[in-house]
Amino acid sequence: MKTLLLAGLALGLGAAAAAQDAAAPADEAEAVLKNCHWKECFGVNWRKPKLSDLRRLDPDALSVEGRTPLHYAILNCAPGVAVETLGERGADFNLRDPVTGLTPLQTALTLCGKAAVDQVLEFGGDVNVAEDKVGGNTLHYAMARNLPDSVLKELIDWGANPDERSKDGTLPLIYYLALEDMEMFNYLVDAGANPNVFDAAGVGPVHIAAKRDDLEMLRRLRDAGAYLGAPTNQGKTPLHILAAAGALSADHIALFRLAAGIDASHRDEDGLAPLHYAAAHASAEGVLGMLLLGVSPNLQDERGNTPLHYALRYNADPMVARELLKVKSDPNFPDALGDKPLEIAILREEGSWELVGHLLDYGATPNLVDEDGRTLLHQAILAGNSEIGRKLLDDGANPRIKDAAGYDAFALVERVNLGGPLRQALNEIIAAEERAREAERERRAAERERIIAENERREAERLRRIEENERAANQISSVRNGELRIGRIDKRLAHLGKALEGYRKARNERKAREYEIEIANLESERAYIAEQIAKLGGSQ
């Protein structure tokens, strides 16, 4: 259908006054209308209209197809004067074409150039109207047709919502980020696009930037208000993505330290925090950076593995494990299966003994036994690593533990004929044990002599106590006998005193003198006995 005529018709309708004829010359309008008869446009058997007739027509009059003159004008990319005239006459610039389902703006975007698009926008074409198939708004319509960035920018400038989703969930910001069209990405951000948007999988701009290890993009997103700790549907934050890629650096850590609300210990659907990934894949710098974000060096996953377990199992750089040990990662912590860091280190193909040395330096228990009954010392001997064997001994390894075949370290060294520091250390142990046995023999001999001397001392003490007890008993007996004697003397003195008084009254000098002598002797005896009792502790 020759819709140019309708576009011209719209032009004529828009020119309602003679002054408008000057703005829309008759020859230009005729050129627009020359290929379209009115009856072809409207299905009415009218003659080709004159411009004077067009000025009186309704700009929103419908053809048998349901189209307005504006629809035909845009379909034919009519000269600007036609669109302008229709606009001035009040044509509806958002009425969908009933045949294509497109608005005039969407039709202009598809068929016409920038001038037509600009005109439609100036006359109120709505940039936020969705196309039925694509959905979203005119941005999505333009994106679906791979229109130039300049067109998208103009739509944004005219107010197209950059955060609208299409029917399939497409967001302009994520769309252009995926295309690595940074010009459009930055334009959208500057236009106020929400950086905290996510697709159906929960993937947002921050995750795409992390996957690309684009530090500048992450900074740009942070400055625009993006949350750098956002998890995907699988629970993976940008830190998870960077750590798993081994991409963590001091610059990344500095960025995340300044970001608000970051949970550096957030676990993904597998129960792993970024530090677990960093320990397995990143450098020592990345691991230390995660610790600066406040993550515990002993953080366990759902299977009981700490970052140290991951570093020992998967990271080829022994410095990662060493740095974890420096910050108090537990060298004896078992996972859910009971595997301790030392056991894991032994199974490594490369750098195992270096790591064993690090673990021992930081307090790992050296006497672990494997299923064959072998300790680390057995394995060091079988591996021919005399230096590690010596270190194991220095750190407390027991050389007397026997494996399932009955070999202890001494026997195994002889069997494999291993020399070096370990053999020297084992010889020193043998010599030290002999010296210890000799010292023990001497100690026991001295102990026997001490016991004999002690027994002799105790026997002498026992005899002394017996003697003292006997002496004390004799003293007690002597005191009691003395007291009894004094009692008898006192009775005798009392009797003699009365008798002496009687003889003195009778003037019997001879008897009186005899009694006086006996009394004096008894008193002398009594005084002596009392003195002896006093010496023995008696009461007299």
C-alpha cells in the first residue's frame, strides 16, 4: 500500500491555517501525496484530495486497515513536513499500528532515519512502551534489532527506563556488559541505571566484572552504588569468583575493604567461603588479603575442611600453606574424615616434604600412623629424606614405633642403608639411650645406698626412742618411789616431832637428843629426795 499519500494527508491535516501552508509548501505536499489516492488509503471512492480538503480532515481518521495517516507517513518515511503537520494537528504518536503492532516510534526506529525518530520523540512518542514480542520498552526493541549505540543513547536521553526487563528478562546494563560494549555500559551507569540488577541466575554486573577480573569495572560499579557482596543463585559472590580464578590481589582486597557490607565469610551452595577457594587456587597474597577482610583462618566447610586443608590438597604454591600457618591456622585440625594437614601434605606429589617441614615448625603432631602402621618418620626414611627425618626427630617423632612389618626407624634405616643427618641422629639417640641406661643404673645403685642408709638411720632412731622411753619410764618410777618415800618420811617426822615434844617436857635429854638426831637425818633425806624428784620433773 502506498502509505506516502497518507503521510502527505497527515501533513495536509496538520496545516490548518494559511500560515501553515507556508511551513508546508503545496508542491512538497503534492510530492508526498502523488502516489496515493484517497480511496486507496481509506477505501472510499473519493477523488484525489486537494490540500484544502486535507486541512479539514481528522488526523486520527482510520483506514479500513485501522491505520491513521501518521502510521502511513512513518511506514513510508515521509518527509518531515508530513509528520510535523500531523503532529501539529494533534495526531496520536503512541497509537499502535494495528497491522504491525508497533508504535510510530518503533516503526521509525525500524524503517526511518534519525530525523524521523527525533520528530516522533519531539511529538511525544513514548520511549517506555513495550513491543509485544520483545517486551520491556523501546530500549529492548532497539537492542533486539542491533540498532546503533547512538540510537540507544538518544532513547535513554528521552527517558527510556534502563532498568526495565524484556520478556526474557534481559536488562540493558547486563546485556551491554556481556557484549563488552563499555561505552554503552558507562552511558547506562551515568544515566542512573541500577547496578544492583540480576538475571534469572542471579548474575549481575558485579559478577560479570569479577569473572573478567576487571578491577576498573568493579570500581566503577562500586562508585555507582553496586553491592560487591551480592550472591548469585548459587551463592557465589564476586569474591568467590575472583578467588576461584586465582585472581585475588592486593588491589582487589583494597577495593573490597572499602566496599560497604561485605560478608567475606559468605558460603555458596557448596558450603564454601571465598577463603576456601583462595586457599586452593590463589596466591599467598590473595589468601592474606582474605584474612585482612576478617575471615578466620580455621573457617570450616561442610566437610570440616579448613583453608589449610584446601591449600595442601590443591594449591601448588607451598607459600600459601605457610602463610596460613603464620596466622594461626591449626596444623592438627582433622576434617570430617579425620584427615589432618600432615597426612594430606604427605600425599602431595610436589613439595610435600617442604610442607611437612612448615607444618612441624608450627606445631603439627609428628607421630601420625597410616594404614600400614608407618609414621612420617618411616615415610621420610623410605623416601630417602634424611633431613626431614632429622627434623621429625627434633620435633618429637618416636623412632621406636614399629610399622606393620615390624620395622622401627632404627631397623628401617639399616634396611635401606640411609645415611646423613637422620642416621647420625639415630646413632646419637642410641648413645644417649645407653648413657641414660648407665645413668639409670647409677641412680638405682645410689638409690639403694640411700635406702640402706635411710633404713639404718630409722633403726637408730627407733633404738634411741626406745632408750628414751625406758629412761623416761625409769624417771617416772624414781619420782613415784621418791614421792612415796617422802610421804613415809613426813609421817615419821610427824610422829617423831610429837615424841620429841613429850621427851622435852619430861626432861629426858637423852631421848630427846636421839629423836632430834633422827629427825635431822630424816629431814636431810627428805630434802635430797625432793631435790632428785625436782630434777626428774616431779612435784616435790
